Amino acid sequence: MKMRELEARTGVNRETIRVYLREGLLPEPSRPARNVADYGEEHVRAILAVRKLQRDSAMTLPQIAHVLKGGAANRPVGATAFGHLEELVAARVGVRQSLVTIQTLASQTPHAADDAKVLDSIGAIRMIQSPDGPALSVTDAGLVNLWGRMREAGFDEARGFPPSILGYYIEAAEYVAGKEAQIFLDQVEGKIEEDEAANMLEFALPTMLEFFGLIRLKVFLRNIGRATRGDRLELVALGTGAAE
């Protein structure tokens, strides 16, 4: 597609698109002839991902470019931001700098190397051998950084919180995400167009993440409350026990 169609598809003007290109946030278009540029669906997805990062996570273009070039985010970002960053990485397939090296992480999170090995061993992340050494995807680097922040808050081996303790999250995530995917497919497959399904998921994924987080918080506080009262700590279903 030409620039005019790309503007129409994304709602972003050509001057801004050219800024994205200069910042290295978009793959270079194919150029079948001099002064002719052809853009593809990967450019549409990448532009929309940048816009969402700017709007939802308040990340600046230099911050986005810094993360994509292997740096860690210099401030906490929401979980959904990593999905948008991965969309940009996907649009730049083959660009080596889209991986975050363990060495880069370790310069900002002291225990990153050891934590990454443990998280890889329990299936939380996947370490990749790159020309620059062990590396992670942007999302996996974000998970290592999140555990680094937990360490700073006191969750470390000395207090009985090694990163391997996160293993139960993998099983829970596999169950919940698998169930979500199956229910969604059962309800929409063959009934609506792909674009409509994609729009629904775009809204649902961050919304249900927040929904699940709030339910988890309710159950967690209920169990902690029971334990402090001397009751037996156990998994309880929502809607049971004392009123909120």
C-alpha cells in the first residue's frame, strides 16, 4: 500500500509516520523503484502499537526505541505495554536488537542473570542464545525486571522467596488463559469476521487482566484475614465466607 492508504488505515499522518521510521520503530518499506515506497500490514500493526503505547502507557518515542534496542524500561509500565512492544518486535522480524541481552538487564537489575536462569527453568520465560550472548524477548525481560522490583521490596531468598516460588503461576496461567481462549473460540468461531474478533480481543485482554487481578486481590485478602484470625488458610471460592 502507498502512504496515503497507510494514513487512512491508521489515522496517523505521514509526517508522524516518518518520525516513527526515523526513530527505528517501523521496518523500512520495500522500494520497488526510486522515490517509491510500499507498506504492508506489518506497518499498520506497528503504527497502531506505537499509538497505544503512547496513549495507554504514556511512553515517549525515545523510551519505546530504547526498549526495542535492548534497554530496559526506565520506569514501571503496565503488563499490556509489553504486548504492544512485542507487536513492534514482530514487525521488525530479523532485527537482532529487538532482543534484550542478559548483560544489559544485569546492568540495571543486579540479580537478572541468576533470576533469568531460574525463571527459564520453571517455564516462565525462554532464554535465547544471540550473537551477543543470552537474551530475552521484550516481554520476558519485563518479567525479569518485575521480579527485580519484588526483590527490592524484600522478596528474596533470605526471606524464603526465591524466584522458583513463582512456579505455581505458570500452572495457573496455563489453566486460566487456556480456558479463556477456548471459551472465546467456542463463542465466536465461524460467527463473526476476524477483524471484529480482533477488536474484541484488543479490548478484552487488558480488561480481563484487570478483572482477574481484582478477583485475585479479594481472595488473597480474604485468606490473609482468615489466617490472622487463626482460621485454617485454604483456597476459598468467591461469594463464600464473610461479606466484603
